[in-house]
Amino acid sequence: MEPRLNPFASAVSGKLIKHLAAAGNALNEAGLPASTQELVKIRASQINGCAFCLDMHTKEAEAAGETTQRLIMVGAWREAKVFTEAERAALELAELGTRIADGSGIPDDVWQNAAKYYDEDQLLALVGLIALINAFNRMNVMLQMPGGDYKVGQFG
């Protein structure tokens, strides 16, 4: 599969990607565990069918020490014993935030569960991260960006 457009050859998309990446870097300062961030990115990318982001974030998570077992189980996190309660709360928020158009929004009990494990800055980072990965997913899906060629650290 070839992408519809090359976002890396365009000045417009170059600026957009630069600013989105900068927003992601700002979120890293909130103290949200890196492993949780990657799990959330992977789950949202699974839901959105974004091969490009799935490839990238799975490889980045592996390189950072994430286990194959946990990576395989992300799509079935509710039935998997390998995630902490905090990670489960983040994954649930990621799912509902990604599927927000389905009309259920974020129920209070889901938010309160996440708030048990994450402080306000971390919750804001989690919300921003979910919004950001969904933006990247949507861009890549619309452009039909293929997955499978990502090299760890390729974008910085």
C-alpha cells in the first residue's frame, strides 16, 4: 500500500506534525508512566485501525522493555491478568475517549476510577494523550499510511 500523500514531504504537514509532537513532549512532563502512555497509544491505534501508529508504538514499547505478552494482550486488557489496576483505568479511559462518537461519553465512575490512580496533572496528560493519538491515528488512516517499516527512534 502506498500513502495517498507523503506527509513528510509537505511544509504544511511538517509544521502540523512538529506541533503535535511538541504537544506530546509537553505531556511527558506530567509524570504519567511511559509504559502507560505506550499502552494507551497502542489501544487507541488498535481501535482506530492505524497500522502506522501500531507499528511505531509497539516497537517503541518493546525497546523500552515492555513484554511481548503484555503487548499481545492490550486488545483484551479486561480479561488479561498482566495489567495493573492503574493501567486498566487508563486503558478504559482511552477506549471511551477514542469511541466518544458512540455517544456514551466518559461515565463518572470511569473518571473516578482513573482519578484513584492519577493526580490532576497526570489525568490532564492522559486526556491530552488520548486526544493526540486519536489525531495522529485519524491523519494516518485518512492518508493510508502503511505500517511495518518503523525503526525505533526514527522520529527523534
